[in-house]
Amino acid sequence: MKSFLELSAQPLRAASIATAALCASGVCWAGPVSGQGDWETTLQARDVNGDGTADAYYDTALNITWLANANAGAGTSYDDGANTTDGRMTLANAQAWVASLDVYGVGGWRLPTMLGASTSELSHMYCTTLGDFGPCNPLTTTGPGTWGFTNTGPFSNLLSEWFWTGTAAGPNTAWAWAADPISAYHTADFVGGHDIAWAVHSGDITAAVPEPSTYALMFAGLAGFFAVRSRANRRA
């Protein structure tokens, strides 16, 4: 029996679209679910520009930061899926988009990666952080009754879709995380396919952004250095 990683990306695509149509009609639902998964204790909001709105969430379990908008690439020049507003991109476009991403001065974003032979940062988010339902968390009588992102946690635009991991699976394929309503496994998708790009950043982005007080001390130090140098030059 093949593992989930060995399954082809294509056979379930049509069924996924059909099920997604049912979700659009109201069968599926999604939103933050308190008590499901550990997102309420492992995710820490990061307000990069200080406007009172979380721009990202630091994942203390994986030591990475997730962009708050899980489909921020939708509508950009890199969006080359079925239409220019759905956020679905080829792997090349997804990689180019995250490489160009600047969140209020914070760059260095990337696609999620595989963590081993059968796990990834995305599957950890789906199965552990959000406690969503699939092979990792079988449906129970207390569950929402469908697979997919039924619990979105604090994220916006988190869809029951396929997401690029950015990790090569073969010469012309890359691992994707199938989080549509009937799936929930890793699969090798063609690099020319169209999947969602969810941007992540290694580590905590607050560590890469100096506090205003740090800037003040730095400029004060530079000012003092140039003042001393200027006096020395005048004496010479």
C-alpha cells in the first residue's frame, strides 16, 4: 500500500473541486475554534507596524513565523491560477512572490518546508496547531464532520486548498499539502500546477526588527563618534 507521500496529485483534483463546490453552498464552515488544537498557546501575534492588528504569528513549537494572511499572494502579479484573484500559483511564481515579500520592512520570507519523510511545517499547522481533521486526526462524533481547514485559528483567508511546501519531490515536482475538504496528506504536484503560497519566516520576526530604542542608541553612538572625530581633525 502506498504512503500518503507516494500518492499522485492528480486523481483527487476533480473530486476536490466538486467537494469545494459543496463547501461554497454552505456544507463546509471554517473559523477559529477555541479548544481545538494548541493554537491558543503556541501562536503569538506579531504587530510589525504597530497599528494594533496582527500581521503575523510566531509559532513557538516550530520556531517560525506565519503570515497572518494565508493567501496574501492573491491578486498580485504572481497570481497565475484559474484567475488573477484566487491566489493559486505555479511553484516558480510562488517562490518569486515570497522572495519579494516585504511586510513593513521585514523580508526574508519563504515557503513552508518538509520536516521529514512524511511531515512538514504545513501538516504540523493543520494537524497539531489547528487540530483539523484528516488522516492525522480522524473524524469523531464531536468533530465538525468534514476534513479541511474547519479551524482556521487566528489566520485570515485560510482556505481548504492545496499549498506548496517548496520542497522538491522530483525533477519536475514539489511536495504540496493537500488540505482540501476530502484530503489531508502530502502529495507530489507538478511544478507547473497551481497551489496556494502561504508565506513563513524562519524564527521570530521581532528578533530581526530592532526596537525604536535600539535605533536611538545606535544613532546616538554614531553621533558621538563623529563628534569626537571632528574635534580630533580640528586639533590636527
